Amino acid sequence: MVLESALTKKIRAKLDKKYGTDLWLRKIHGNPYQIRGLPDLIGVYRGYFVAMEVKKPGGEATDLQAFTMKQIQQAGGYAAVIHSFEEAVSLLDTVPEPPT
């Protein structure tokens, strides 16, 4: 059984290797003082805010997490629940090229 924390670490390492400095990505560590519902990984790609809620295969976002991701999308950012590196890449593929 894989832990979400281990899955998050693995996905982030692969993203760092694939995108290098083109993707600024940080892990949000939950604690009693943290805003509830924030996605696990937040960052900037191609000038757009991106957020990823990492779940084990078959896992779903809580209502608060889903609401937060919807707010990010409504504000022009990109957000999704991901279960794998491939799903993270799929989300990043939806981010348009920056204007020239």
C-alpha cells in the first residue's frame, strides 16, 4: 500500500526532472495553522498558477479540496486531482504557451 506522502514525493521528483526550472512547484505541508483545503502541490508553469491534489489510485478530493480547486480554476489557474505522474503531465499539457 502506497502512502500519499510517498506518492507526492515521487511525482514531484519526476516533475522536477522533466520540467526543470520551467516549472516552479512547492509542496504544501498541512498543519494546524495552515489554511484547510489547499492542494498538495502548488506552483507556476508558463506563467499560470497550477495546483495538484495528490490522491492514491481511486482516491477523491474532499468537498473542501474540490471547492478550492474550482476557485483556482475560476480565477484562471489550473487545478486537478492527480493519482500519478502521467496525470500531472496531462494537467500541465493543458496550460497554454505563454504569449510572445
